[in-house]
Amino acid sequence: MAWIETTPPEAAEGPLKKEYDEAIIRSGGVANVVSLSSLNPAALSAWVGVYKAVMYGPSPLERYERELVATVVSQENNCHY
């Protein structure tokens, strides 16, 4: 199994702390998929921006439909997110 160094929430500072704090507000914690980019807060911020655009931005899909697509794709990828 691969090991990737991450910054835990209690050690986060500056822009990373901001991203972690927003993640906690959004989902109640910092998911592994978020902490994987913790060594590059700028990349994490860009990734979160794409996520927010896809899940919350203008779209012909309703919010629940977007969540359904994400759930099905995660299931197909054997991912619990």
C-alpha cells in the first residue's frame, strides 16, 4: 500500500487551515481525499474550486442528481467517498 505524507488538521496553518476549516464546515471533517493535497495548499484550493463548481454551480442537473452520479461513480470505483 502506498504511503503519502499529509498534514493533519491540528498542524494546519495559513491557507491550508482555511481549506481544512471549510472542509469541516462542509462535511464534518477532513476527508482523506482532501488531506492528500495538504502539502500543496494551492493545488488543494484549485481542486476544491472544481468540486464546488461541479456540485454547486449552474447545471441542468439538480443537486441530488449530482450527488447520485458521484455516489454511483464512487461505488463503481470501489471508493467509499
